Amino acid sequence: MIFLQKIDEKTHQDGTNWRGANWKVSIGKLLVIVAACTVATLLKTDYSAMGILTIVLMYNLRNNKMYCIGIGCAVLTLLSLNEITCFLAMIPVHFYNGKRGLNLKYPFYAFYPVHR
């Protein structure tokens, strides 16, 4: 995703240089995605190439956070029905206002050794 973001930034910074080369940008993005999918499949990571494609899809929908999370959850649920609970994550995402919440660092430090 960092590579895709850098390509996007370069495209916006050098609008005059990249205008005639939109196809080069698209091919560059596609190569980065294919390389990431290949590496994920070869390393046998969780979700393999579908995980990478889900991240790319969510990155492209990042301007609408609920739509982005909904599509991501739908794809993950299609991969495994165990992921159906990820739709519950949409509730706190919807109410998130961009500010830091309560600092519960020390209560969690106290709870962790006790709950075992």
C-alpha cells in the first residue's frame, strides 16, 4: 500500500509530467499489486492474495469509511464465514470522531496478568 500511496502522491505532485502517462501509472500500480499478491501467496500468509486485494479495494474506497469497512467485511466474510463478526466493527468505526478516547493503558496492564 505504501508503494501505491507513493505513486498517487507522485501523480498529484507532477500533474504536468504524468498527464500523458496515466497508462504508465496504472501499469505501475498493477505491477505492485501483482507482486504483493505473488509474495503473499508464496509465503502462504493469512488470506493470501485475497487479503492483498481486499486491502487495495479498501484503500481505493478510503474516502467513505463506512462503505470501505462494509466492503472489506463482505469480502472477508465470503472468504470465511468465521469472519461474519467483523461487521460488528462497523459500529465503533461509525461513531469514531477522530479524537483519542479514554487512556486505559494501566487498567489493561493490571487486567492482563489477573485474567489468566
